[in-house]
Amino acid sequence: MLDEPVEPRRARGAALIEVSREDLELFGVDELESRIERLQEEITRTRGQLERKKAGRAAADALFRLEKD
């Protein structure tokens, strides 16, 4: 079997760092508007995940709080 090189995994948040470093002068108006839409969709997705995590944490906290009482 041939050993194929495995590409290293990018660190968490690396894509966001790359996006924030892009030169926006190179984009046209339509591209910038599309970029804003995609970023807003990502914000919505991230907020949804955050709310799910908070709800899970609250449920775990409530469960363990009940066991202590």
C-alpha cells in the first residue's frame, strides 16, 4: 500500500482568520454584498449552535443541582 501524505488539519477558527485577512479592495459591490449575506448566515448558524450549547449546559446544571438537593 502506498503511503499518501495526509494534509494537516487546519486549526479551529483558521478559516475565519483567513477570511478576515482578505483584501476587500479586490471585491466588487456584488461580491461584497454576497460576502455579507454569507457572513450573516454564518452568524445565524453560530448563534444557533451557541443556544443549543447553552440549553444543554443549563439542562446538565439543573440535573446535577437536583442530585445535590
